[in-house]
Amino acid sequence: MTAKTVQSADDLTGAERAAVVMLALGEEASKPLWAAFDEDELREVTRAISKLGSVASEVVESLLYDFVMNLSSTGAISGSAASAQRLLRNVLPADKAESILEDIKGPAGKTMWDKLANVNERVLSGYLRNEHPQTVAVILSRIRPDHAARVLSALPALFAEEVIGRMLNLGPVQKEVLDQIEMTLRTEFMAALSRGADRDPYEAMAEIFNNLDRSAERRFLEALDMKNPSAAERIRSLMFVFEDLLRLDAQDMQKLLRHIDKTDLAIALKGAEANISSHFFANMSERASSILRDDIEIMGPLRIKEIDQAQRKIVDAAKRLADDGEIILSKSDIEELVY
């Protein structure tokens, strides 16, 4: 649904009014105003820009009356995270701009440890598994126990055991070491999360469609085909579905087979095309393949929803393995290579 355009200045807060002025003046003309703000004002106005949306030209004109005598040609403007980012990076030193943008786009919290408390445990563990166990021990000792427990559970077992051992023997941490860890988290991890917030909206929508059942997925894509065929095609190109498992090579297929429930596989293949069923059978032992064929043969009628759910479980297992670097998923027949 399209966001409603602001039609009256009375609907805007003080920070939002300032945001309109800054956007209308443009990057060069607004530099002296940005320079006059203190840090709290910078954060407030930047946050307002990132959430502003569309503002009618009449509102822009009324707010700029004291600055410009003739704004009859001023059109409507639109604020977004991208415009806030562009403005800040053009008028402030890089480190100050990034710090403000991180607060706006990244996890909420006053301190770095508050921010970490709002990061999903799988995301945080994915970053920490590449760090030294001693560093991870320090970090987990600084966050809430319930969150630390979830992160530990998401880490590889042997690595988690090493971290626990170091946490048990952890003495007072020097301020310089703690400051260095906080700086690394801010410049590497949190910055990466902020960049992730700007990802392609089509990728986000493809993930949503991937989690719909097949009937809903088809219905929505068909509706989108009628209104915006290019958008529908782009979403399809970004989705990973059960049929895309055909592109897994023999080694990756065998890894996947070790991580999926055989009952789910039987249900999934009950409604699959012959070519994908053959791809699974070809990567199983003759005995396992024969048993699975028999299970499918004696299986009674199934609802489409049951088949979709089983296929979704297998695709999710494949994605988890890909996230862990165990297998490679491809949406195209020819994978791009870097030499």
C-alpha cells in the first residue's frame, strides 16, 4: 500500500519539519545548517528524513517561506533511508556519519552491548564463529545470560565448549581490550548489519514468497503478473524452490540426504516431477532408493498442502547447509566462478 502524502505542516513534528527543509535545500545549500546542529539534533533530524516519506509541495513551500522567496516551482519531495545516508555522508566526517547511520538502521540500544542484545542469535553466532574463542568469551560475558545461552547453542559444539572453558577462567578485562572489541564490533559487525538493511526489496519479497505455501505463492505471483510482470519475473528469479535442487551436484545431494527426514522426503517426492525424483534416487544407495520407492507407492492420497510443507522442509534444510558452507545452492544452470 502506498504511503499517504503529508498534506499539512501541522501533521509534522519539529524534527520532521527540519527534515523537509534540509531535503528541499539540497546537499550544498544545507551544509551550514547541518554544521550548526549538535549530535542529538543530527540524529533526530536524520531519523526523521529516513522515515519521512512523501510531502506535498504546498507543505514544502510553507515550511521554506522564511528561507526562499519564490518556491512556486518546488515539487513534492520524498525522504528515505537512502536520501538520509547520502546527505549525511556529504556533510559530515565519515566516522561521524557512519555512527549516526548505524544508530538509525542498526539494532536499537544506547551501548554496543545493548545493541547486541537486539541481534538475532543466529546472526550473531554466524559472526562470532569466525572470531577467537577468547574474544567470544568476553563478548558473551557482557550480554544478557538468556541471549548468551541462545548464541552458545547456535555455535558449533566444539567451538562453544572452548568458549565456555574460557568464560569460566575469564578474569578482569582491561579497558583497552574492551574498547578494541567494541570498536571492532561497531566498524565490522554493526556496519555489515546496517548495509544489510539496504538490501534489494525484491530479495526480501522473494524470501517471503519462498515461505508461502504453493497455492498462495501461485496466486500472488499470478496477480503480480497482471499488474507488474517485470516485478513478478524478478521475484521468480530470486526465489529458491524445491525444483532448484536439481542443480545440486552428487556430493551436495548426498550431504542433503543425510540431513532430511525420510518421511518428509517420501511425501515431498510423492508430488514431485519425475526428473527431480530421479535426481534424488540417483544419489541414494540401491537399497535406500528401493525402500523409498516402496514407501511412496503404498502412501495414500495426500493434500497438496502436505506435499508443499514437506518440500519446504527439505528446501529449508538445504538453505541451512548452504549458510554453514556445507553445500552450494544455485539459481542458474551456470554458476559464476572467480579465478
